[in-house]
Amino acid sequence: MKDKNSSIVPELREILATGDSKPLRDFCESRHPAVIAEFISALSSQEAWTVLRHVNTPFRSEILGYLDEDLQVEIVESLSREEIVLLLADMSSDDRAHLFKQLPKKLRESVLPALARAEREDVRCLSAYREGTAGAVMTSDYATLSPQLTVYQAIEHLREAAPDKETIYYAYVVDEGRKLLGFVSLKDLIVARRDTRVGDIMNPKVIFARVEDDQEDVARKMQKYDLIALPVLNGGEVIVGIVTFDDIQDVMVDEATEDFHGMGAISNKAHPGLANIDMRDAGILLLVQNRLPWLLLLVFMNVFSGAAIAHFEDMIQAAVALVFFLPLLVDSGGNAGSQAATLMVRALATGRAKLSDWFLLLGKEVLVAGLLGLSMGAAVSLVGVFRAGPEIALVVSITMVCTVLFGSLVGMSLPFLLSKLRMDPATASAPLITSVADIGGILIYFSIATYALGDMIRAAGAP
């Protein structure tokens, strides 16, 4: 797609320079909105809007919904209030609310009164929910049916409502107060007799979410039950929206990106938008701001590694051969810890592991890490014998087992501890685990060496 972009974007700019509207209209109407959005993302906001102006309003709003939110805001900020209202009116309810929340406060206050009453209330309602919750990602464009309708009446109702709904594959059965009673699928309606009441064929066992539920929990629930849409209820058991699979896909991508940033010791708290920024598009300053804090913290943590080495300085001078194996041992502990942390963060993120599983997983990790350490210790002992003799080879082998065991247990336990403290377990990042494992590995190595090689050190004149 990159090659296509590189050839089409210059052509678009040439068409824009001529001011001929027909080629622009033909270009937009011959492609899917997502494809058009990808092409015009390489243009400036002014150029992108010039392209969009040549498309009919509903299609224009659909294309806008596929653009990055930063470009959306740039385009909208350059428009008149009347143009903004027309754009927002034809957007899906969830996209409209999300874009509205990104606009500057002054612009929101200017645009909101100009929206139609239904759209205004919808924006107010959806914008009120806290970011990261089911309420913030749901749409109000869902289909409802009365339990008293016949199947024939229900199908006719859905046929009329379909153009304005996100999906009609599931229709939600509600009473007069919009309390959720059950649901029916389009398949249920098609195969049922036309005079059957909807209430007789609906499924009353509805999987649902609450408006305050975390969006990641909603994603897990939809994945677990293979749902394409999930109804969202308020405290009064009233349905207020649905979360659709396409929206939850975006949530899963954002959550996975956040976890990867955490595992890489990259802070995005100050700039949440970093989760949606491509490395190619992100500014130098933004990348530095998000990577520097953790790296500075880890630098000061590594001072403890230096202090540990300094503590054993006399012993190191007496047995210089020990230094040869130091990077090998501490790196092995850090690598084992990073592996364990990655597996555990993933298990916690997908719900495959819970806090109550800690003792079970601890026992399993002890066995796994012990076997890994023994295998690695046996391998490195051969190098130790040829490089420094059997005494140091024994120290290196024992240390390998202990450092791998220590690193693995730290890597497995830290995500659990952070979850217990209601912190993101992904912040148990690989660099953090490595730093902790380095400090522990140095202490373990030289402590074992001091105990095992005491006679050698004394013979060399060490105190």
C-alpha cells in the first residue's frame, strides 16, 4: 500500500491544483472509505478537506471516521460551524461522540447548540462516560423490538430502521421502559412463522455489560462468547447502547499497544495518544518524553549493581577469572525473568490467570526455572572448566541455577504484585525485570563465590 500511496498522492495533488471537481468525485466514489482515508492521510488537513468537499455528506462523514483522530480534529477546526454540524450529523453515534470529545472546549460549546435535539442529547450522553469504559466505546445506533410484535411486523420494522443502525443482526427486546428482556437474531426472525410473537422466540439469557465496565473486560467477554455486539445497561437495567465488534477491535489494539509500551518501559500516561501514533509519524520530542523517564529510573537502579560489585572488590581482585562469567550470568537471569514476565502479563491481560492462581503458578515456575537453570548450568560448566578450572566452574554452574530461578520468580511475581496494587501489570517491563535480576544476580554470584572460594581468596592475600 505504501507504493500505491507514493504514486496516488502526487496525482491527487495534481488534480487539486487544477481545481477540477469531477476527477476528485470519481476518485472518492470508486473506492472504499477506508482506502480513501488511507490515501488522503498523507495530505495536509486543508488538502484532505478539499478532497472530502467533493463527496456527498454521508459518504464524507464515513471517510472522516477512518482518519486518525489528530487529522480529524485538524480538519474540523478549520471548518465553519455549519460545515461541522453537517459532518457530525451524518457520523455514526460513537464516532461522533469520540470526535466531539477531542475538540477544543470552546468549539464544542459553539457546535453543540447547533446540532439537532436528538443528536445533541446523544452526544451529551455518550460523551459523559469516562474514557476506557463500556459507555465510552458504545454506540446508541442499535435495534430494539417490542415483545408484542409479530415476526412479520418485526422484520418490517428492522427493514425500515436498518439504514440508521450499526447492526440489525441482533435486535434487543425491551419493555415500555426500555428494560432489556431478551434478544433475537435476524436468523431467528427469518426461520420463525410470521404470526409468532417476538416475545415467544426471544432468548432471555442475555450477555451484557454495564456502562462503567472496563473496556478491556468488555473485549474479553465478547471474545469469550463470540459476540458481534454486546448490549450495555445502566444501573436501572435499561439498555443504553451496544458495543460492536469493530469498536472492540480498536480497543484490543489500543490495549495491546499500551501493554507493549509498558513492557518496553515506555510511559504514555502524559501522552495517551502515543498508543495510536506510528513510529514514523511520532515527533522526536514526543518519543524522547515517553522513553526518557523509565530509562532515567533504570539508570539509578543500576547504581545498585555497581555498589554490589564494589562490595566484593577484594574478592574480585583475588579471583579475576570470576569477572569473565559475570555478564553471562546476570544476562541469563534477566532473560529468564523477561520471559516469565511476558508470559504472566499476557495471561493476566487475557484473563487466563487470576490473583488466586499465584501459588499454583509459583510452584510451576519453580519447577520450570529449576530445569532451565540446571540445563544452562550444565552447559556453562563446560566453558568454566576450560576457562578457569573446576572450582570456578562449580561456582558458575550453581550461580546459573540460582540466578535463573531468581529472575524467573521475580518476572512471574511482579505482575501479580502490581495487579494486587491495582496497577497495570504491563509496567513490570523487561528493562525493570532485567535491572532487578542484575542486582540479585551479582549478589548471588559473588556471595556463592565468597563462600566456595574462601581458601583461594585467603591464599591470594585477600582479607
